[in-house]
Amino acid sequence: MHRYSMAGAAAVRPQRQRRFIAGVIALCFAASAPTAAPAANQSSGFYVDPYSNPAIWVRDHAGDARATRIGSAIATRPMARWFGNWSGNINTAVASFVGAAQTADKLPILVAYNIPGRDCGSHSGGGAGSPEAYRAWISGFAAGIGSRRAVVVIEPDALAQLDCLPADQRSVRTGLLQYAANEFKLRAPNALVYHDGGNARWIGADEMARRLNSAGVKGIRGFALNVSNYYTTADSNAYGAAVAGALQRQFGYPKPFIVDTSRNGNGSNGEWCNPPGRKLGTVSQNSGSGAEMLLWIKVPGDSDGNCGIGPGIPAGQFSPDIAIRLIEGR
């Protein structure tokens, strides 16, 4: 239930009833520790994507009365770029993006979103055509980062949506996610990599811990919460602590987590697909408690699909009207 589509960057997401860093991030966080400072990278903050959907819209619509507000409130803020089957050669696309961030001395945020059977065929359906194609794709993704630093979220919704798959396909997906985790550990050893852990009102903490463990979260940095959703940071921190505690209790290790704050300024009204009354949240930044980072993972203004306040707007397509409503909280 993610909503992400073409054109380079955005994403939408599902039923997951679904900050410029204040300083340098430090990567001295023990792999098993549940809290601590996130990573040092290119050392001066998170990367602002000049080719995000909002940034492109602002440049192309300079005469629009909404452009200045969208530019200052959204387009000039650090946020993730999403990569999927719209990205062309994945190794080249990722290497170009991470290289630009390195040149700017910034830490880029990336999302891998190409798992077979993505979004259970809903608004953001699609993905690689086969497990073999996915393995090649994710290996190319990780190799594109190489020894450089980056934040990576692996496959939003993929674990939370296991139940929509036929029984014989669930272990295939879990295996692909485990393969992805191993590839990032091997090919992108300096990246901070996170499996997606759904949101605060989706999968129980004990069950999510089991799914994360089966997908190889032990070998990567941690897990991401609230991607493309609206739950408050407080709700997400409470859920993240519960999942980390369940990992410790069941498997002997905790993990840190990050939270998507791009659209959670007013919290959730229980809807996930372009609901009204939502608002921009805390901009991408390091966090001193709970989540180790608060990030704009979903691109604000990108539609969740043909639904809610975005009728007729496909998943991942930027809407200035949605963007303004997020700025104003209506």
C-alpha cells in the first residue's frame, strides 16, 4: 500500500494506516544497540534532491502562485529518492544520485522499491518480474552505493504485506529481503540500511520482530517505520521500542529504528490514501531519543493513488494541491 510511481523520486504507500540535520551524524552506533547516534557521512547534513518531484514542479511552474510556498516548505528540504522499475539502469541511477550527494558533502536517503508483487497489486503494484530479476536489481543497487555513505530503506510494506501473498510465496519474499540485506552488507558496507517495519497500527510488535529477523535485520542497521503513513512520532517511537524489545526478547538482539515524519504533523485519522487534514512533519534530522533519525521518506505532495483528496492522480505523481494542503494542514 505504498504509492510510488515513476518520474524519479516519489512514493506512496499503503494501508499502513500507513529534518536538515541539526548537526553532523556520527556512525559510531554499535550494530546491536537500540539507541545512539546515527552515522557520520559526507559530513554536513542530509542531501536535498534537486530532481525530486516537488523541485521539478517548482522549476517548471515558477509563475504559479503556489510555487514559492512549495519551494520553501518542501522542495528545498532533504527527502528520499525512490528507485524502482522506472529508474532505468539501477546501478547507474543509484551511483549518480549518491555521487551527487557525495560531491555536495551530504548524506543521501534512498528507497529500494521493486520487490516482485509490490503493494499486493494495489495503487503501487508492479516490481521485478521474477526473483532472479530482483536479485540482479538489488545487487546493482547496492553496488551503485559502493563504499560511500547513504541511508537506505529496503522495500516499504514488503514484510507487513506478507499476508496478501499465497502461502508458498511468503518464504520467497522473505528470502529476497534476506538476500537484499546481505547484498548491502557486502557491497555497500558504509550505508545505513533499514528493513521496513510497517507502522504503529498494522502488525503486532512480536510478529513484526519475527518477520524482521527472518528477513535478516540482524545483519543491517535496523528498521524503518511509518513510511508513507501519518502516525505521530510518539506513536511510532512507542511501536519501535516494542519491536526492538521483541527482537531482544525473542532473538537476543535489539535494533535501532528510523521514522518517516514527512506527513505526520497532524497524526493519522485512520486513513492512508490521500486523507484530508494531514500536515508536514518534522524535517529530516538526527534524533536524540526514540528513533535515531526522523526522515522525510515519503515525498510530500506525491499522491498515494487515485483516492481521497487526490482523485485521478496516480500513485507517485506530484500534486501541488496536495502539497499546499500538507503545508496548511487541511
